[in-house]
Amino acid sequence: MVTPLLSFDFGQFMPPLLRGAGVTVGLVLASGIAGTIIGVVFGIGRSAPLAPVRWLASIYTNFIRGIPILIILLFLYYEIPLLFPYATFSQTITAMIGLSVYAGAYMAEIFRGSIQAIPRGQLEAGEALGLNYLQKMRYVVLPQALKIAVPPGIGFLIALVKASSLVSVIAATDLTRAGRIITSQNHAPLATFLVVAALYFVISYPLSLLGRWYERRLA
Amino acid sequence: MTIDFGAVLPYLPVMLKALGISIEVTVLSFFIGSVLGIFVYLGRRSGLAPLRWLAHGFIEVFRNTPLLVQLYLIYFGLPEVGINLNPFWSTLAGMTLNNAAYTAEIFRAGIESVPNGLVEAAGALGMRFSQTFRFIVLKPAIRNVLPALTNQFIVLFLFSSVGSVISLNELTSALADLNQRTLRTLEIFTIGGILYYLTSAVIAGSSRLAERYLFRW
Amino acid sequence: MSTPAMILAQDIHKRFGDLEVLKGIDAEVDEREVVCLIGPSGSGKSTLLRCMNALEKFQKGHITICGHDLTGSKTNVNEVRRDVGMVFQSFNVFPHMLVLDNLMLAPMKVLKVSKAEARERAMALLEKVGLVDKAKVYPTKLSGGQQQRVAIARALAMQPKVMLFDEPTSALDPETVGEVLEVMKALAEEGMTMMVVTHEMGFAREVADRVLFMDNGVVVEQGPPREIFDNPQHDRTRAFLSKIL
Ligand SMILES: Nc1ncnc2c1ncn2[C@@H]1O[C@H](COP(=O)(O)OP(=O)(O)O)[C@@H](O)[C@H]1O
Ligand SMILES: [Mg+2]
């Protein structure tokens, strides 16, 4: 057990792993932000006054949450070149689109729940003051919903960090893929992937702590 | 190439067979992992500090690292120390450990959510600890955890697709394969997505039915 | 005194960490006696009651209740609790069981009474608290007053020798307070030994044999309700009564 671990050459392999970790963090940030925006839009859409809007939002959030992220990524990976044969798309962009679509659905569900958690009296008070639908959303519902959504939102961000490892399958050079490339050179998968796992832990664990801290603060 | 779902329908049996493997590895890892999860939960509540730390460490490690990396460690890493598991057992092992870490937290939340007043009332009626747990805590706790457990079951099912990366021939692997063979990406992945979605929906629906049947209060 | 007291508490001291909640309480309840415990919130009334059926441990003093000595570490708390019924402010009925099953569970599991007998006893008690028609209903479907009557019947199903009530009507809507007090009054008239923490001064005046006024962890004064309410001896009692009446 010890020999394979000691065989890992940190000097040689840490730089590519850290670059990979940078890509992972960048992907999670970008798709986390995009997902939050999509999530707010579709989360509100779930309670829109227009039925077709509600249906559309509901189909998107429920379908995406019912299929694996890997299916989304593989589909985009194979389908985009068919749709745009002449465009040169970097795999990182494909990965980002896939993760954003995925994150959007989960964030939308989180916002839907948060909006529902706001007491009905708040909406009625808004109505009684003569606010229209958009004003009610903007000034009464959203500020409160966003606050409720923070802990589950952070929880999903942790899930997103881990799900992002699957972009390595479609050849985006994230942390996991950096690890795979290294194992093809050093033939030491145990040590290499332990280091990779440790780096994921370093990215994800502070988010866990942040989530717990925020929840304690709310309570 | 025009869209033609008819062209991929003959492959439906292949997909369904692969879906069977996805379901098999999910069900096995869910049940074994949940039993393990009960022990991890008990470890967290143990009077022995080292046991508590161990359980806590286990939970944090598995919740904060990707399943894919865990599978790489099991499938590619363990042979270095003489443990060789095939893709099925590797995937099963990884998913089981993962599920144990998540269910341990679900059980904790579920049991803590049973109001202390009920436990006290049972005590005031002269019931022993074991009786209180069995007759008063267990059913409400199960009711409280069922939605989270169902959700975990679905998430676990969806992440069984990661097994394809270490060449487990489950549904995602079959879809990638058929895609290469037919080049009908849209049709293959649409049908594959629908199969995943329907299975998730059936799990969610059964859980809701069970809930209505089991918990009438 | 002809018979030994049902409850005898002597010099009870109880602290939670640094907070001393009971500072040497003496209290006595005789057989068939109804004692009401009044006092401002936070004065230690619930804590005293909970010490009496071993839901809380105390650091110093003696309690004997129905012949059980709670001081020794050898006392079997479950045996004590078989003889002592308790009713909580928050009802604590078991939500996942039918009303009937709420009443049958402890007699069957703790006293090993047969199912048939437990059922018979339960139905008789439901008759008594006026809820026979709710036997096959889940308690979540009941009003607060009805739930509390179920909780009283559930405690009575153990055929206790003493009943402890901790503010049984404080969590109720005003219109359902009466039905619960009626049940308690009937119980007192049958000769049940009762200790009742309450803010219902009308009930205390009418039903209690004795009233104990507690403040800040001590019993400030006690006596027949007429004396306590109409002629309190201590400023603290007067101050409390003027606020609450
Ligand atoms: N489990 C506990 N831990 C710490 N403090 C407690 C606990 N239970 C009660 N106390 C404190 O003891 C004091 C008396 O409480 P209690 O007996 O409930 O008073 P009452 O029933 O007269 O309102 C209060 O200051 C309360 O905060
Ligand atoms: Mg109290």
C-alpha cells in the first residue's frame, strides 16, 4: 500500500492536476451562475399565471432531473458536431452547456420549493397593496425565496462539483481527466486518484462547511 | 439524415436489457448501502469518540468526492494492492459506499425529526427504550425519511450511468455503443433519456403510493 | 395524618448546568387530594412535576411517590411510571396510531394486558372522556381539546394511582379549554389523586383542595384556594395574582 503511494511524483504531476482543478472550479462557477439564472427564470415559470409557461418549465425541470448528467453530456458531445458541422467547439464549452442545463433544472426545483415556502399571507399582503404580478415577484417573493434557497443551493453546488467530473468522459480537461492522463504516464492509478480525490475534497469541503454555517445562522 | 425513430426501435430490446443491469446494480447497492448506512449512523451516535470520528470521516469523504473518481480508485487503483474487481462489482462497491454515506445522514435527520415529546410521553407510560423506539419512533421516522430516501434512490439510479466509464454494460454504455453503430444520436439518446426518465418517474410514483398506503395518519 | 402521602417531596434541589431551577422544594399530596401548582412562567413548575415521575433527575432531596422512592439509583423508573399518569401541555398523542390504539398500546406492552381487555378498558375510557365516536380516527384529525382528552384517557388506561398535569389547557383554543377541564373535574370527583400545574384560576378555586404558589424555584406559600386567592400573605403572590386575574 505504501510503495504505490510514495511513487507519486508531486513535482512533475501537481502542475497539470492543479490546472485541471482550475478548469473544474471554472466550470462549476460558470455553470453554477448560469444554472442559477436559468433556475430563477424557470422556478418562477413554475408558478406563472400562464399555463403553457408552467408546463414548459415543469417539463424541463422534471425531465432533466430524471436523466443522468452523463446522458446530457454525451448527447451534446455527439449532437453538436452534427448540428454545426463547421463550427469548432471546444469540449470545455460543450461541458459548460451541459452542466448549465443540468444545474438549471435542479436550481429551478430549489426555487420552486423556496417560493412555495413563503407564507401565502405575504402574497396576499402584496396584492392588498396593489402590486402587480411582476412587482410582487420582484419586491416580495424573490428576496425572501433567494434567502431560503441558499442552503439547498449550496448543497447542489457540491453535487455539481462532483457531477462535473463526468465532463472528463467527453474529453474536457478537468481535474479527473488530468488524473487519467497522468495515470497513462506513471501507471500509478491508486496514488494518482487519491491525490485527485483529495483535491476534489479541498474544493468541495469548504462548500459543505459554508452550507452548515449558513444553516446555523438561519436557525 | 432525417429524424427516424423507426430506425432505432429494433434496438429497444438491447436497451431494455442494459436498463435491467442499471436497475440491478442500483437496487443492490441501495439495499446493501442503506443497511451499511444504519451502522454508519449508529457509529456517529456511538459513545466511543474514535468510532464517531471514523463514521464522520467516512461520510465527509464520500460526500465530497465524485463517484467517478471513487470508481477509478476501485477499478484501476485496487489491483495495485492485489484486489481485482470486475466492472460490475467495482460499480456496486462504489455505489454502495456512496449510498451508505448519504443514507446515514438521512436516517439521522429522520430520527431527530420525531418530536421529543412523543418519546417522553412513551417514557411516562412506562415504556422501555426499545419499546419506545419500535412503537413510537420508528414509523414516524420512516415516514419522515421516505421522501429523502426515494430521492436518494433516484439519484443513485441516475449515477449508475457512471459505471459505463469503467465499461459496465449498463444503459448509458449501451446507448453510447448504439450511437456509434447507427449514428442516430438524437433518436438513440431521446429514447435512452425517456427510459431513464420513466424509470425515475416509476420509482417516485411507487414511493408516493407506498406513502399513501403505509401512512394514513 | 392517617395514610402516608401519595407524593412526598422533601428539600428538592435541581440545577441545569449553572442554573438552579429548584431551590429546596417541599411538597406533599395526600391520597384523593387535588393540588394545583401556580406561579409565573420559568419558576420551575414543570421541572418539579417532571422530577416526580423521573423524567428529570434531581441533585438533592427525597421524593417518594406511590410508595416508590425516587432517590435511590436502584429504583426502576418504568415501575414508577406505571403508577403515575402524566398529561403534557403539548398533548403528545401518538400521531401514527388510531385513537383506540393510543389507549391500548401501553397497557398491552407494559402491563401485558390481553388485547381484548385493553380494548374494553380503552372503550370505557373513551366513553368517559366523550370520544367513543373517535375511536377509529387518527388523532391528527382531532381538535386540540379532543387530542388532550385522548391523552388523559391514554394515561388513565394504565390505571395510575396519581395523575400529573402540566398546563393541560395552555395550548388549547379558548373554546376547547372547558371540555378538558370538565374531564379533569370529573376525575377529581371520583377521588383521583392529582397534581395540576395550571393558569386556570377558576378551576383551581373550584376543584383544588390546596394551592401551591411557586416563584423562582421555591414554594412561596400554600393553602386552601380561598386563602391563597382571597387573602395572600406574600407580596410575590399578590403581584402574581394581580397580573393573572
Ligand atoms: N432541559 C433544560 N435545560 C436547561 N434549562 C431548563 C431545562 N428545562 C427547563 N429549564 C429552565 O428551568 C427554568 C424553569 O423551567 P420550567 O420548570 O419549565 O418552568 P415553568 O414550568 O414554571 O414555566 C427555566 O428557566 C427554564 O429555562
Ligand atoms: Mg412549564
